[in-house]
Amino acid sequence: MKHALAHLRHAHLPFGIVLAAAAIVCAGLVMEIDRLVFEATVGEPLTRQASVIFVVSLAVALMVGWAAMDKARRHAETARLRQARHHVLAAIGSDAIVMHYQPIVDPAGGVKGFEALMRVRGPGGIGAPAALLADAALARLDAVLTRAVLSRVMADQDTTLGRTVPITVNVSVRALRDLDTDWLIAAIAGRRLNIEVTEDAFFDGDPRILERLALLRGAGARIYLDDFGTGYSSLSHLAAMPIDVLKIDQSFVLQMDRSERHRKLCHAVIGLAARLDLDIVAEGVETRAAFDELAAFGCSGFQGYYIARPMPAAIAAGFATGGSARNNAT
Ligand code: G
Ligand code: MN
């Protein structure tokens, strides 16, 4: 809309004349209809002056109505924004945000690391973070929320998980852009913290994103490309992306058991990663059949319900050292 208006402003004079002529014709038509209706219902001719007054009052009424609606809309938007901001800041300030950890294992079942996944504590128990993430995006608090998430992961490392087991944290492109780089580098130093990004990080067009990823890599973080295969990256893009690990999206893995094409696709992506010297993690491994087949294809990293659901830090710590993993999982 803004675009269209900007375009109009630069439009040629003849266009403005056509627009003015159209407005005059429309006003004339409205007056004519008004005159016909008046004469048909009242049975007397309508004076030109009364007709003009009618059209002008109609225009004023429309403008006042439109302005009132616009004001109400802007008011509702501001209120929604304030509510979103409050939701995110309140969650950060309380203990509502908890991190769960889902193991990534090697073909022998040994734990290679965990993906940290945000969960939100609510009245009905611990649930998915979708609403909180949406509000953070709306209120432009992605970086603030990500910083809180990273702080919780670091606290879990320090108290429960230890600093040597690799943990990946999902970071959105907006968070990556707005996070304080010095803080991030300091956070990563001395820890095995890795970053999961989706393809949009590389297509955003903002050079700061690539700079930041390079800085993080320099500081020792490995970059995981999440949800691979669902976006729009071409193979040439893939070759140029500064990444270390490819995560095959769960939608492909989930369909392996019933689709030959998806099996072949997973096989091909595993080969592709190997050729590009990238590590690979298959997400959404829910069955033994999928696990075995992926392993036969040369897959070296597995994540999914077949291995374990995301779990609280204390249970993840036990899982990493060979304990039970099936309690309190999400
Ligand atoms: O976008 P990303 O790949 O980070 O999303 C991970 C999400 O997938 C988490 O919310 C996690 O709970 C879920 N998940 C993890 N393993 C499985 C699985 O085996 N099957 C399904 N359906 N979902 C999974
Ligand atoms: Mn992820």
C-alpha cells in the first residue's frame, strides 16, 4: 500500500488529471442518483444546492468514519504490541521459560550432544513455545528472548550438564542481527555451544548476519543448518554457506517408512553432506527402521523420538552418561 502511494506521488500529471476527472464524474453520478431518488420518493425536484450539500456531507461523513476506524485500528495494534511485550518480558523475568534437551546420537547410540529446545511453563503444565516466539517477533524482542534462552542453557551447563557436552541453540535471523556480539562471543568462550540457524540467515541480505556467523565460528561455535530441504536454497548456495553441520528436516525422515522417494532423498542428502565435508544430523527419527536405514546410508547423527524426546537438564545429564531418559519428557 505504502508502495502504491509512493508510486502515485511520482506519477505523471496526466494521471492526476484523470483521477480528478474520475472524482468529478463520481460526484456527479452520486448527485444524479440522489436527485432521482429524491424526486421519485418526495415527488418534487431537488435543487442543485441541496444536492451539493448532500454530496459534501456524505464525503465528510465517510472521512470522519474512516478516521475513527483508523484510530481504533491503531489503538488496537498498540495494545496488542504492549501485551506481546509484557508477555515476553514477564516470561523472561519469571521461571516460565525452561530448556529441554534432546539428544543427538551416533550410529552406536553414543551421545554426541543435545539440541536445546525452549518450553514454557503454564497453568496446564509445560508446553510448546510457539505463542511466546510469535509475541517476541511481534514486539521485536527476539534477541532479548534468545539471550535469556542462552543464559538458561549456560546455567544448565554450569549446574547440571557440564561444559563439555555440545549443545546447539536455535537462533533466529532477527535475534542474530540484534544480539550483542561481544556478549555472544563471551558466552560461547570456553563452552561447547553451537548455533542452529535456518536458511533465511543466509538470504537475509544483511552483511552483519554473515559477519556474526563468521565471528561465532571463529570463537569455536559450530553452525548447524536447521530444517534443510524445506527452504529455497540452491546447491550453489549450499556450497557457499559457512556451515559445519546439515540437519535433514524431519518431514523427510518421518516419511521414510512409507515412501521410497523420501528414503532416496535422505540417502542423497547424506551423500551430499559428505561430499561437502559437512557433518549430518537426521531429525525426526521415530522408528528403528528409519534409524537403521539412515545408518546404512552413512548417516552419523540421529535425533528423534526413537532415541529420546526432549527432556529436562537433570535427566539429560543422566542420559549423557548412560542413564534412563524416558521420564518427564516433552
Ligand atoms: O525446527 P526444529 O528442527 O528445531 O524443531 C524441533 C522440534 O521438533 C522440537 O519441538 C521437537 O520437540 C520436535 N521433534 C523432535 N524429535 C521429533 C520426532 O522424532 N518427531 C516429531 N514429530 N517431532 C520431533
Ligand atoms: Mn532446531
